[in-house]
Amino acid sequence: MTYVNERVLIVTGHAWQCSTCRSKLQADPDGVLMQQGLSREERQMLNQMEPGAWATVSTLAEALGVARCDLEEAMRHPRSRLRHF
Ligand SMILES: [Zn+2]
């Protein structure tokens, strides 16, 4: 299993909960992810995710290679809930 940094989970977690930011992310992944301080490798990983990965929290966690409970925990993080891209 790949190690995924918490900030990747927080960015993904916010995009999951906020459709405005999710559209922004899908329209300009590099621009958004760079502003969020993600590394090149992390940006590539998110760029390569299939659109179907966003279907459920489970598919999203699977695409990120993390446990669903870890992603859910990141989604409850205040930064994940409140900070827009
Ligand atoms: Zn947002």
C-alpha cells in the first residue's frame, strides 16, 4: 500500500464534500493541486484517478490506496470541511 500524505486526503476529502471545488479540481487539476501544496508525485496520483473513483467514499479510498476509515477521518478534519480551493 502506498503511503498517502494527510494533505492529499484533506484535499480529496474536501473535493468529495464540496461540488464547487470538485468541479474546479476536475477542470484544472494541476492549478488547484499546486495551490494546495501537493508534490509532483501527489498531483500525478490524483490526476491519474479514474472519474469513477469519485463514485463512493469506498471507491475513492481504494483509488487512493488508503483505508476507508482514514479517508473518513480526513473528511472530518476542520480544514477538509471548511477550506475551499
Ligand atoms: Zn469547497
